[in-house]
Amino acid sequence: MALAKPPVQDNAYAAALALLDRAPLIDGHNDLPYVIRLSREAKGDVGAYDLTKIHAEGDTDIPRMQAGKLAGQFFAAYVPPKHPKPAGFALAQIALMRDILRRHADAFRPGLSADDVMTAKAEGRIALFMTIENGTALDNEIDALDAYYDLGIRLMTLCHNDSHDWCDSATDAPRHDGLTAFGKEVIRRMNRLGMVVDLAHVSPKVMHDTLDVTSAPVVWSHSNAFSLCDHPRNVPDDVLDRVAGNGGVVMATFVPDFISQSSRDWHRPAKDRYGKTPDGLDHEKAEAEIARKAGPRPKATLPQYCDHLDYLAQRIGHDHVGIGSDFFGWINPDGLEDTSVFPALVAELIRRGWSEADLEKLAGSNTLRVMRAVEKAAG
């Protein structure tokens, strides 16, 4: 993974740096814990991975997070859809994140409430929020939510790329026509606990079912606008039109195939009919064959990403848009290569005419509002 290109140094970039010095910046989704787990060298050992150095082969480490001016970071305990022991895997990833907090207390503080973001910013640290990505981690036990909350989990993504026992995925065949009765009870329990419901990865029917049930705002921690790129992981307009009424936030993501229709179309031969990589497929060989036939993979870009932000802001309002990078150590768009790039993103929006107030909402205040509303609804 190449390091981020030097940002354009102009008045907009200087203004972006100044804005992020005073306003909290929150990223809604990063898969660093799974990257550390998969690392051939570290094999899940946080100390061996050494977050204090710049990892040229990756996109997330402490120096670049600090350069990016992050005040809050949601890290995911990702659970692979077909893992035979999902709860155990989730707990192992939670332990890994707690080890990050223990080893790097100078850079991170535990994120347990919205107030921790502002405290972290005042301290020059980053509030680390632990999340679960894939509700299979519950093992169909509703009380597991309480245990995860007590361990520090403050957000759960209901599913991943596969439908499971109580929730349909956007990238798999539907099994339940949305949420089951148990799935709806999961939403209610998360509301009572004060845990944010994340609708990234779920089918549009699950999005609607959740919006019908929830008593608190929800988020899409890493999803874009379906109207600009027809990946099934993106949010369709009929759902977007309900976001403001819920008070939720769509956190636009950096994944190339969710940004660029050309990248999405180029990749189709390597995907199944639901838009995900089929089990057992050698992805590198598949991409090499596509490149042989169709030429190099089209790149997604920072301006294309900002097109999604513009669309979302116009469709659902500036009060309901955030940032969810989904950095995961793989291919990222030009201009969005690593966690140092957030000032360049803000600078691009300044050039497009976004106001300071709307940029502060995007950077973090919208997410903080959702978190406070979720906390208030708990009980």
C-alpha cells in the first residue's frame, strides 16, 4: 500500500487544518483489528505490529491517525460470516482492541460515550470506540448484547456479507424478508442498552424494518449512495428519504467499488450475483484475468467520493452525513490512501463551497448528536 500523496497545499487546505484543530473528527469504521489479526508477522499481536511506526503496506497507524487529526475512531471487531465460533472470535478481537488501549494509552483513551470524544481531543488523544461487525457474534443469545456492552461495545453492525439466522444481508439471498422477530428484539435491546444500531451491510428491507422498530437514531457506518453507484451495499433513495425522520447518519465510505460505478462494473466478473466475492475464488487470479480482458482497474478518486457526500447532503440534509472510511489495509481511492488524508478531504469540500458549520457536522458533530440521542434513549 502506497503512502498518501502529498496534499495540495493551498488556502483550502490551511482552512481544513484550522477547522479540524477546533472541531472533532470521527471516523465511523476501521478494520485495523482484523488487519493485525491477519498480519503474517504480527499474527494478532498488537506489540509485534507496532502501531507507533508508519506501515507502508497498510493504511492505519498512530502517526497517520494523528496527522489526520482524528478525535474519535470506531474500530471493528469483525466476525467472518462463516466462522464456526463467532462469539469466541468477537471476544478475541475485543481483547485485541483492549490491548491497543493498554499499550498505547498516550495515543488513545477508551470511548464509552459521546463526551469521551471531546475529552480525548482536549487531551490530544483519540477516543477508541469498540464495535462488533456482524450480529452472528450473539450466537442467537439476546443477553449477549448486555455482556458485550459491559465489555465496552458501543455499536453493532447487524450482519456482514451473508444473511444469517435473524437478519438478511445486502449481498446475499434473503432468508427472512428482512428482520425476524428475534432481530427486531435485538434492535429494541440495543436501544435499551444505549448501543448504536449500524445498518451497513443489511438489505434494504432490514433497513426499513429497523427504521420501523427503533426508538433511537441509527447509522450506516460505511455505505454510500446507491443512485451514484449501484453496489448493493449502498443506500437506496427510498431509505435515504427516511434518514432525516429518524435522526440518523449515513457515513460515506472510501471503498472504491462503493464510490465508482466504473470500478464496480469492472469487478462484476469476480463477484457473485449478490455483489460479493464467491467462496473459494482466488481473488488475485480473478482480477488478473479481468485486467487481461478489460484493461487496468478503473480508480476511484477523492472527487468522486465527495460527489457522494454532495448527493447525500442534498438528499437528506447536512445534519445526516458523516465519514466511515472502512480502511482495511487494501486498495484505497486516489487521494484517500490512509488515515492522514482527512484534512485533504475537508479541503476538497471547502473548494466545493461547503460552509464551516456543515463541515463541522460532517466531521463529527452529527455522529456525536446520534451518540447522545442513543445514550438518552437508553434505560
